[in-house]
Amino acid sequence: MLESLDLSLSLTRNEYMVQLARRQIQLRELGWQVYQQKRPAIILFEGWDAAGKLPAPIRIGGRVVWRVAEIRAWLAAGAPDREAWAAMVAARRQSH
């Protein structure tokens, strides 16, 4: 999907902020509808900058779960890419 984007398009800072606010409101409204209907949901964001960055999740049955402590530590470390994070975790484990 990302390969089909027109990369020549751009927004001014003001246009970006307006669009961002609109989309955040739209997402919040959709989330509220899902909550009211008591329906389970997963929201995924696609983007080049997110690929391979989060620590690897734990898969439990059909669910994908991240440990809160690991996400906090990952953010505190500056949100390195997955490979760098794995190396940091391995080094930390070896030192203990």
C-alpha cells in the first residue's frame, strides 16, 4: 500500500495540524463506538518509520501482547530499531 503513495504531495504545517486534529477526533469517535458496542478491536498503523522498531511482541493464542515494562524501557532507551533493542537486551542479560 505504501508503495502506491504519491510522494510529491505535501502539506503546510498548518494544513498538517488541521488534518491531524480531524483524524484524531475521527479515531476517538470510532474508538468510542467500539467501546459502546463492547466489541474487541485492534488498531494498526502502517508507516515506513514504524517497521521493525517496536520490541517483538508476545503471542498468546490469537492475541499479540507487549509487556508494559519492556515498552517503557524501550522508550527510555530512545526507541531504537528492533535489532539494536535486541542487542541491548542481550547485553543487559549477560551483565546480570
